[in-house]
Amino acid sequence: MTSINVRVDGASYSDDVEPRTLLVHYLRETLGKVGTVVGCDTSNCGACTVHLDGEAVKSCTVFAVQADGSEITTIEGIAGGDGALHPVQKAFHEMHGLQCGYCTPGMIMASIDLLKENPSPSETEIREGIEGNLCRCTGYQNIVRAVQQAAGEMSGATGGQA
């Protein structure tokens, strides 16, 4: 066992983990962060995307021990302290950017990362920005619209900061 210390969604955790434990399994099984879903365990689908030290990563490609000392944000941690939805969550809801919802946490986390890097992406840039996240239900059109709406809302509300 290896000891790790992480901050997840603003709370500090110290745990002993097997060195081979994937971050996605640590988040789900040890911390109960089940919004981070296991889609494929091969890094193909992106459903398990979280932010690790501010960058979107597929948590099935990171060992929990690699996250030692890091700040992790999951889908559960992006809403406001008052429970208000993050602008990207709100836009996905309003623009019907989901059907079954399985890919949605990863899509939202990837979209937030995209908007942090490019606050005003074109449709092509959005499609390229989420290309590592698979959706088998929507055809992506409403997801792209949701990201466009969130970009507009975030740039209007924060002067372009995601």
C-alpha cells in the first residue's frame, strides 16, 4: 500500500491505496465520487474525465498514486457552493446535450477545459476539443450547441474566463 494525499472537490483526503489502483476507481470506490463513470477502461471513451491540477485527464489512464499531492475536480465539484449549476452543466441541460447521460460527466469536464483554453471556440474547434469523448446517442449537434451557449454565457458573465 502507498499513502496518498489529495484534494478532491475542495476536500482533503489521505488514504492508503494499492499502487495499481486507477484514479477512476479510487474516486468511485474509496471517495464515493460516482459521477465519474467507468466507460471503457481503455481511455477511448472519455466518460471518466476529471480535472487534475486544472487539466482535463481521463482518470482511467492515471494511477491514484500519480495524483498524490494534486487537486482533483470531478463532475460533483463543479457546481457552485450554493448548488447552482456550472454554466456548462446548465447549457447541457437547456440545449438537450445528452440522451442516456453516460458520457455527459466526461463531456462536461472536457468542455470546461476547452473553454478555459479557448473561451470563444468555433464549431470545428468544439468538435476537435471534445473528440476524445465518445457519445453513442446524440450525434453531437446538441453537445456542440451546449458548448457554444456556455461559451457565450461565460464570456458575458466573466469577461471571457472559463
